Amino acid sequence: MSALGALLAPRSESGSTGMRSRILLGLVCAGYSVGAAFGWGSPQVAVFMGDFGLAAAALVAAVSCFLYARTGAGRLRPAWLLFSFSSLMAACGNAVWGWYEVILGVPVPTPSLADVFFLCFAPPAIVGLLVLAKRPVTRAGWVCLALDAWLIGGSLLTLAWSLALAHTAHMAGVQDTSVAPAALSLAYPLLDIVLVSMVLALHFRRAGVNRSAVNTAIAALALTVLSDAVFTSPLLRSTYHSGQLLDAGWFAGSLLLAYAPWGARRGARRPARPGPPRAIASRPIAGSLAALTPYLAAAVCTLGILYNVVDGRRVDRVVIFTGCTVVLALVVRQGIMLLDNIALTQELAQKENHFRSLVQGSSDVIMIAAPNGTLRYVSPAAAGVYGRDAEDLVGAELSSIIHPEDLGRVVHEVRRFLAAPPHEEPTTRIECRFRSGAGDWLNVESTVNRHQGGLLLNSRDVTERVRLQAQLQHNAEHDPLTDLPNRALFTARVRQALGGRRAGDLGTAVLFIDLDGFKQVNDTIGHQAGDELLIQAGRRLQESVRAGDTAARLGGDEFAALIMGDGTRDQGAREYQVHEIADRLRLTLSQPYRIGASEVRVAASIGVAFAEPAITPTDLMRNADLAMYRAKAGGKDRVELYAPQMQADVVRRSELATRLRTALRDGEFALLHQPVVHLASGSVAAVAAQARWRSAQGILFTPAEFLRVSGDDDRTAELGRWLLEEAVAQAADRARAGHPVSVSVRLSAARLLDAAPPPGSVEALLTRHGLPSGALMIEVADSDPRVSFDALEQRLVALRRLGVRIALDGFGSGFAAINALRRLPIDVLKLDRNLVEGVVESARLHKITSGLLRIACDLGLQSVADGVDVPEQVLALRAMGCTHGQGMAFSGPLDEYRLRRALVRGEFPVPGIPSPRPVLAGGSIPLLTGSHTETPVPPT
């Protein structure tokens, strides 16, 4: 923007800057007016300011409009270019006028070059106004625009001709013989009349873009035309000279036109204030004036004719001709308007019928309520939606059909909506319950609009949607099997119990419940029976808790209960009370379940955790979960209260498990072997492979210590693979070194059936290391209830065909030991160390152990006693018929060097045998023959 544009354009960021610009414009115009009123102090200055001052003002207007047209006029750019050219013509005319009067010092001749420039002022301004106007969209609109312009112009011409122009033309014809002076004397007023006609005709048709600029430009041109009209009057024309007060009108009009575009830019950039625009309030008045414009013009034309008749003058032919054309234009315009009105009436009737059909055929109910709440209109759809005729609802109070519980909320929302500005919130949405014709309540959603001070409601029945949403919400928060709250809802209830006014109640407790033996129910009688058991358990739990408490199913066979506190301050009494509730739940859930024709029993392990200050729902539920697992580890079917030590144990186990994973990666495990001794001869029959972990801190962990924390996960499987591979590799090395003793490796039944190694790599290990047939024995741990006996039997048979011998580890300790002995292909029974430890002291245990060994002997199986630590146990076991022993009575776990030294010696002293014979092979566990066929492994 140039310096002139920057001077004229007030900054949009500051309203005070725009106000200063307007004040400066007013002061400049006022200063010029004062100077012109007092003659500027001298005739020479008055003539200079009257000529070149007006030329400078018009030049400023021309440059201002031109700059605005180049920078940002947009669609209105031609109009501002035309205004710039029109102002330039006015500047040139005043400059020529000043050339004659100031420079040459002679009167301005008539006609002169100044008249040419002045006459060129009006046509560009008229065309510019046409560009600024809102263009008609139809031919009839263009015709009406032309007729309106002629009605205004003809009326003004009639009035002006009657008052002054006829006399001016007559005097010009008498004084001058030439036609040019007479035509010039009439050209100025006629062009001003045309310009005024366009200003008035287009004032009500201006475009909505840059309305401030258009208004200012129209005002500037109107002020200029007004000054021209005063100048052309016969009373002033004969006495006018440059520098008079009339020049202030032209000066102010030019500066106002120069200010117009930049004032518009300021108005366009200023942020809109909230609230309805002011133009909305003036539109009805503007529309009325626009409609009355033709009649006002005809009235002015009639006044001009009456003036001639009343004054007793002869009516001039110009007046008669102009008046007739004005009347004719009015008749034509009224005819066009009549046709437009007929077309609009028909279109309105069609739209009314269309919208009436839409309203009456709509499935939504449309209601109009008066400001006092009385229903004035109800669409026919009310019969289908509400079950009530529309006529019955008309005249009723809106509040009479709204549910009383929803009425207060609806009234509050309606009052808030009516108080809000319409342009900010044109509509609102209200959902409430309406009374139907059957007397029940329907969920109705209504879109509310303002309507003549009242309300327009568009309502629809959403009862099914509300029911579906409620059902979906219920399904999202409840267990689909037992219909108890699920984990998400239970967590929300716990969070609610720990917050609000119950935040300080430490009597709130969470119970975690696990059904012991549920997996066996699924495995034995099927999952459908298991689901029925869970349903009955959930029902028992729901019936056992109090009304304010919450029972939930967290998943699988895990349940939970939230016991709300009663505000008691005695924590010990509260713990006793909750413990009683938990024990009652345990007894209730442990009662037999009737599943079809069967009666099923399960037990319940329950963990209890109490709320603590500032505890989170997650921590409280975690504490209850830890207590529940402690109850299961402590023997099941019991109630355990949470103690902080449980969390410390978990942290300790987690740290140990992390170190275990690191040890597997860093190779910190070592393989030791404990000799298995023949009790009759003292010879080494086999060695049992055992893993030891020497951590980086120098701590040596036994298998019982690190396997307890490792769990049944991938790390334990990796440890099993390492143990098996190292045991086979070292056994093969010993065989090649002349010590062909078999090695036993303990594996769980689940690991044997795992698709991944070690079971899948037994064949590859035997082949790769060339281990002789019968040199590997796998000790199968107690069978997991989840393990299929059929699959386990098939796997063990396949291994025995490879020459791998099978031992049943921990015999006499598990419920499934007899079943495993009956179904699985077993070669060796390994007595559990719990039987061996008390075999000397306990006569009852002595009889049990003796019976188990007799079973092994009758089945033709070898037997190994684990945990033989004292000589008395050796004597007792040998007397019972036990063939082999393993324990500290002979040797502890040995590293490879010490093991080979023991194998070179070949035997250990056995109590009760005076002179042990150094025989190694004769005392080994023999290969079984008979029904079991072994397939030797080919050497590599």
C-alpha cells in the first residue's frame, strides 16, 4: 500500500486509529468550510482555494480510488476505477478553471475546456454506481430498474423544469444566439438529475459486499450532486465566484469519496461483534422505501404539473411529455409487479402445499407451542407416534404430557435456550418421556426452534433406541454368562466406593474368589457343565452378598465381591466381620452343585484386602488378588487376608525371575549329577542330572529355589531344553571315556507333550551325540490334571521304542500316581522323598512304603528311593525290597570331575554289606525285556 493509502486507511487492529482518521477528515472539511465562509482572508487566496483546492481534493479522490482498485477491490474493481476517472475529470475541470482565473487572470469563457471535463464527471460515476448495485437476475428486474430510474429522473426533471430549467432555457435562448451555451446551461442540471436518479434507484439495491464503502461513495456523490444543484440554480449562478462556501460541498464530497474504500476495508477487517447485525433492524424500513419509490416519484411529477397549473402558467410541452412518460412507466412497472405477484402467489401456494404435505406425511410429530406452553398445532403423525389424535392434543398444556421427573429438566433447558442469542444457538435438542394414548411413557427426542415467541418442536419416538442403548450398556458392563457385573463395572464400583464421601471409610473390602477344581470339571464332564456350574456359583454369590454390596465375575472361574464399609472405627471388629462374610461365601460356594444327573463339588479360595488411605482401585484389587493366590498356595479352600509381606514376596520372586532369565542368557547354570546306588551291592547304577545356578552375586540356588519362581513359562522350557541337551552330551562323553552309565533327566508331563523342544529334540539329541541304547532315562513328574493321559501314553511309547527308559517320579505323593501306573509304560518307580524321610520313625509310613514297593515288585519294575540320607533308611528300604537309592547316605550332587572319580571307584559302601564288590555294570538298572521292544539308536 502506498503512503497515501496508508494515510487514508485506518488500521484494522486499532479502533482508535480509525476514529482519528474520521476526526481528521472532519477537521479538514470543517477548516475548508470556515475558510470559504470568511473569504480565506483575501480574494486571491479565496480564488486559489476555490479552484486548485478543489482540484487537489478531487485528485486525492482519484488516486485513492485507483490505489484501492489495484490492491483489493475484487469484483467491484471496475466501479472504483470509474470513480477514480470521474474524480480525475473533476480535478482537471477545476485545474482548467483555476488556470483561467488564477494564472491568466481572465474570466472563464463559456463554453470552455473546463466544461468538457465537468461534463465527463457524471457518466463514469453513473456507470460505477451500476457496477456497485446488486444486479437483477431476470429481465423483468432489469426493466424494473430502468423504469425506477426513469420514474425518479422524470419526476425530478418535471419538478426542476417547472421551477428553474424552463426559465434557464428561455433566458439562454434570448441572450445567446448559439445553441452551445443553451445546451451547456441545461447539460449540468440534466446530468445531475440522472446521477441523482441513479443514486436513489440504486440506494436500495446496493450489493452486500463492502456495504460501508458503497454507502460512503453514494453519500460522497450525493453531496457533490447537491452542490451542483445549488450551483445551477438561477439565484446563485449569476453571483457565484470561486472561493465561496459552496466550494466546501464539492471539497467534502471529494475527500469523502477518497475515504470511502479505505473505510470499507477497515470495516471488513474488523472482527464481527457478537449479536445480530444492525442491518437486520433496518431491512423492513429499507424494503418499504424501495416499494414506495415509484409512487413517491409519481407524486413529485404530479406536484410539478400542479405547480404550473396553480401558478397560472401555461403547461410546458416538456412537462407534459415527461409527466406522461412517468405515468406510462408507472403503469408498465405496476403491470410487471402484478405479474410477478401472481407468479409469486402461485409459487407460494405450491410451496405451502408442498410443506403441508411434508408436515402431514412426516413420521415425526411437529408441534407448535404458544409462549405460555399451550399447544396450538400438532401434526397428524401424533396418532401413529403417541397413540393420541392431534385434535386431542391441540389446546393442551405441553407440561401435561411430559413425565413429572423430566419436567424440571425440560423447563430449565427451554428457559436457557430462549435466553440464549438466536444467532449463537438457533436450535436445541431435548430428550424426555411423553405420555402415550395407552398411558405408558415413550422416550421422545425433540428438536426445538423458536417460533413467534413460542416453540416449534419436531419430535420422534426413540423408545426402541433408548432400550437398545440400555441393553448395550448392560451388556458392556455385565458378564454374558452369569449376568453379574464384569471387571470394568466392578472396577468402576470400587473407584466409586473409594471416592466421594466414602473416601475415609477403611472398612471397605474387596474379595477375590477362585473356584478350586473347576478345571477338572471342564476336563471330566465338559465345558457346558462348567458353564452351568459358573451360573449357579454366580447366583449363589449374588444371593449371599448384602444389598449395597457388589458381586462380579472377572473371567474364567474368578469372581469378586465388593463389601461396602459401615463407617465403624474399630478396624479389628471390621476385619472379623468381613472375614466371617468371606468364610460364609466360601462355605456357600463349596456346597455340591447339581449338574444334570451329576453332583459336582468344587472349593473356593478367597483373598480379602481392605481399603487404605489414598489407595487406588487397581492397588486394592491387586492386593485381593495376591491374597487369593496365597490362599491357593496355602492349601486351597480357605480365606486369606492381605498382608504387605505378600507384595514383598511378589517383588522378590519377580526380581529372582528376572535374574533367572539373565542367567539363562549368560550361561550361569551348571550341571551336577547325583549317583543312583544299587542297595544290594553299592554299585553306581545311574546318575541323576540336576541343574544348579550360581548367580553373579555368588549365590548357589537349588532347583527347588529357582524353579519355584520361574513358573511354567518359556524360560522354564528353555531351562529344560538346556538340562536335557547337557545331560545327553556329557553322558555320551563319559561313555566314550569308558564310563557307560545311564543318566536320568526329570521332565514334567506338560513338557513332554509340548510341540517345541525338549520332546521334539530327544531323537535328534540321541542321534547327534551317539548315546547308546538304554543310556537315557526320563523321569516323568506327577501328571498335571490338564494333561491328556492318552497323548502322554503315546508319547512315552514312542520314546521307549528309541531305547529311552521311563521312570515315574514322585510315586506315592499324587492322586494320579495309581492311574499313571496303570496306563503309562513305566520301567522304574521313583519313591517320593516324603515317604523315605519318615520310613524309619513312622510305622504307618513304613507300611505304606512297603506296600508300594511290593506293587513295584509284583509289576516287575525297578524302584529308586529319593532322599536316602541316613544308613537306617538304607537298611529299612533294602529290607522292604527297594532296589536302588539316591541321597546323601551315598553322595550328594557331584561335578563332572568328582563324578568320574566316583565312577572309577565304581561303588559306595552300603550299611549291612561287609565287603562290597567292585562291580559297576552288574548293579546297573537292567534293560527291560518282554512286551516292550526297544529300537537301538544307530551310531553316528
